[in-house]
Amino acid sequence: MANPIACKAVEILETSGWTQDSYQNDKGQFCLMGAISQAVILTKKDGQFSLLGQISKKINPFSPFVATSIIGWNDTPGRTKEEVIDMLKEFC
């Protein structure tokens, strides 16, 4: 089932840009967590925590720490905007 928050987060990253080591930088670019949070505001939909749990299980199935897993994955050196968007699209 498509998650409207994930789909909106993809749109945000594609239009505003993606960043690392910052929720939102001074250029208006978002990290993965920032894009998801912004998507919740814009869509006015519930389901953020469910989506975050699904993403965390996908990127690090053995970690009990959802936010830390997602932030660490986003901020991994060498990670690309395309990788982040492709992963999010799996939930759209």
C-alpha cells in the first residue's frame, strides 16, 4: 500500500534537495528525517512513526533504535540523494 508521507517526502527531496548532517540546511535542503517530518506537515497525514519503523527495519533490521538508524544511514559518507530517494520510493 502506498504511503502518502513517503511519496511526499520523495517530492520534497526532489524539489528542495537533500543534505547530510542537518535536518534542514540554510539552502532549504532536507535530510531523510527532515523530509519525512515536512511531509507529515504538508500532507496532514498520520503514519510517520509506522513509516519510520518500516524504513529502519529495511536499512538496519537488527537495530532497535529507529531514529539513530535512519540518521546514521542518511549521513553515511558516500550516500547519495538518489539512494535516499530510491529507498523512499519503495514505500510509495
